[in-house]
Amino acid sequence: MMKLTLMFREYCSLCHAMRDALRPLQEAFGFELEIFDVDDDADLEARYNELVPVLLHGETEICHWHLDEARLRAYLAGEAV
């Protein structure tokens, strides 16, 4: 099963919107979603501070700020991102 990571902040409305938009796609495609609050880790905060929310697969950034559903669907289908 593919595991995606969402870099998140609890007080961030864009983060909550992306997490919520990912739920139906997670059900449809069956990927695992791991959520990290960047404010809990100084290294993550330094790396992703102004970009959150950020959706990743490993080190590959799929999108940030807003869910790019077309890009995510293409990525999940194995197409180049």
C-alpha cells in the first residue's frame, strides 16, 4: 500500500481543507495517509514552514498549499509528476 505524508499545522485552515479533501481519494485509491504537525519537529518546521500543507510520497512533493487532485490522481496512476 502506498503511504503519503501530509505536512500539517493544527491551526492552519488550508491544512484542514487538504486533509479533508484527501479522505475520499484515500478511500477510492487505498493509500495510507500519515500526518505530521511540522510545529512538533524543528527540522520539519524549518523545511516546510511556509509551504504547509505539503503532500509528499517519500521525498517527492505532490503538491502544497492546495490539493492538486489532478496531479495526485496522475501520480497514483503511475504517471510522471
